[in-house]
Amino acid sequence: MTQENRSGRQAEIHITQMRRNPYLADYSTGNRNADKNINRNTPRRQRRRRHARIRSYIRMTLLCSGILVGIVALTKLLKVPAGTAEASTPMEAIDMAQQVGKGTENTTGTRIQGLSAETYAAHPDWTEDFLTVNEYSRPGDPLTEVNNIFVHYTANPGTSAAQNRSYFEQLKDNHERSASAHFIIGYNGEILQCVPLDEIAYAVQTRNEDSISIECCYKADNGQFTRETYDSLIRLLRWLIDAYELEPEDILRHYDCGGKKCPIYYMEHEDAWERLKEDVENL
């Protein structure tokens, strides 16, 4: 046996007797991971991946819990209604908080018919049924200040609020006269709003630019209002003087400006008129 053959045989014996490494793909050459897909899913690696996922879930849960606590604290600080903070998951709470933020941003400084949204929202129940803008009953001119509230009667016994509103509306077509009011109260107590509060109405010839007018329906021959009409009038007057920072003494009869016999019952019964203003003050 030649020297060369002897050396090769010894090397072969050495490789055969060598302890095999489980990470060697080719035991004869010692190549590591010749096939890249071998041993990737060993139990050890699977455990490491499982533990990593668990740690990730824990971190996410803690983060979401912290966000939820922060959202609840923020809603309490801002006095957001309780229903807004009722979220079943942290992400739902975040969405709700974002909506609350948008709502706050959108309502800040909002004015409705010349009044703050908060003040306007406190008004008594009424039905908006605005007249068509026209030069005879709703000119659309701005009402920039309110110094008095005028009480009127329709001078048409037995007619409803809807009928009197229809009369104002028809003036745009028949051009009979110029007339309107911001509100009409029916003898069943219903309130119709015919003209927005930031526009003038044609009700008191010399005071349309700084006053609000209320027409009241009636049935009695003497012009006295029904109990339902009276109660609605008191509630509406109370809200109006609060909204415009007025006093009961700022409530006037049409009679007080121009001498027209309107409302006739309260023109003829001064004591009843004073009692009406007292009822407004005490409400």
C-alpha cells in the first residue's frame, strides 16, 4: 500500500469514528445545513416562537388596558355623558373618544337662530313651520338685538295656530298687507314658530328691528286665552327672557307701543296683565 493510499484510508476511518453532529447535513463532508429547510421546526424553536407570541400578546394587552384607563379618565374630566364611555374593548373606547372629540370640536361656538346651541336646546316644545321668505311676511332681514318681547292676540276668535300661519303665508301671493309673528300659540297650547329668532317679523311697526312677537289664539269673546294657551305662553316667555337676559318688565303688549287694542283682554284688564308677568317671573 502506497503512502498516499494509507493516508486516505486513515482519513476515512477518522471520519467514520467521529461523533456525528446532528446539525450537519452531510456527515462525510461536514457541510452545515446543506438543506435550508432542515431543523427549522425543532421543538426548541417552536417553544421560543410560542414564548415570543405570548410576550407580544401581554404587551399589547397592557398597552390597550392603559389606553382604556386613560380614555375613561379623560371622559370623566371632560364630563362626557356616561353612555359615551361604555366601550366593550379598548379599541372601541378609542373610537368613541375620537367621536366625542369631533363632536366637541363641531359644536364649539355653534349658534342656532342667533343663540348658543346650549341656550337654544332649552326651549319649550314647538314646531318649526317657517314662512317662505317674501317681502310681505318674512323679509329675511336680520334681527341683531332683542330688547322686548311683545304679546299679541290674533283678533280672529276660534281660528287655530295653523290657520293663522296659513294667513301669513298667503300674504306673499295676495299682497293684502304686511304681517307676521315669530310664534303663534294655538288654543290647545301648541306652539308654531313661523320666523327664525335671528330674523325680523312684521308685528309691531316701529319695533320690528329689536323685538320678538308672539300671537295667541283664543275662543272667548272677551279675548281671554284658554288655560292651555296661557300655560304655553308663560313657558315661552320665561325661556325668551332667560335667553336674551331680559326681565319680566321687558314683556310688553302690542298696546304698549302704538296704542293698538292688542291683546284686548290684557289691555282691558291691567291686573290680569300684571299677574301674567308675575307668573313668568315665578316660573
